[in-house]
Amino acid sequence: ETTENESANEGYRFGQEEETYNIVAAHGYFGRLIFQYASFNNSRSLHFFLAAWPVVGIWFTALGISTMAFNLNGFNFNQSVVDSQGRVINTWADIINRANLGMEVMHERNAHNFPLDLAAVEVPSING
């Protein structure tokens, strides 16, 4: 931490024991910039966050890349529970899947046909 007798651009001197910055001033600034509890009030938690945040980001990036490499790009709950005769036992997963299909279709209404398994009525004949 620099004093009023030194330049603020003096910065870190090799081997100094005290911090170069004032954690109380930084906490007050970031508390006003974002909100009070988004700021760190001690340097140990700040330094842990600064070290852990990029590491967690790299982990999740690797997880996403490996997920896409194995073509695991979504959940498929189609007919998740079937009885011994092959009849579907409807679960909440089936409802989620139907909602997901509906959202996929409505995303680009003019580019996709509505899936027949979501249609509640007979499909009209195109040829008349």
C-alpha cells in the first residue's frame, strides 16, 4: 500500500510484506459498484475467488466440449418407462419432453413442421 509520500504508480516492490492495495477501499468500491454482498471483505476470500473462478470455468468448458464430442447434446425422455406389454407409463419426464418438443417447434414456426406425436387431432390430407 502506497502512502501519500510515494507515487501511486510505485506499485509492488519485490519482497514487500504488506499488500499493494487497500482491501477496505476495494470492498467499499465494489460494494457500491455492484451490491454490498457481491464484494469480498477479506483478501483471502478474494484471492481464492480469483484463483478458483478461471479453474471452474476451464472445467465446465472441458465438460461441455467432451459432452458435445459424445453427442450428448440434450436429454431424451421419449418413452422412459414401459411396462411388460410395451405400453408407455406416463411420467413427469414425458410431460417435460412434450413441452420441450413444443418449444423446439415454436422456436422457428415457419421452418419446422409440427410433430405428429404432439398433434391432438388427425392430420388433414394434403392431396384432398
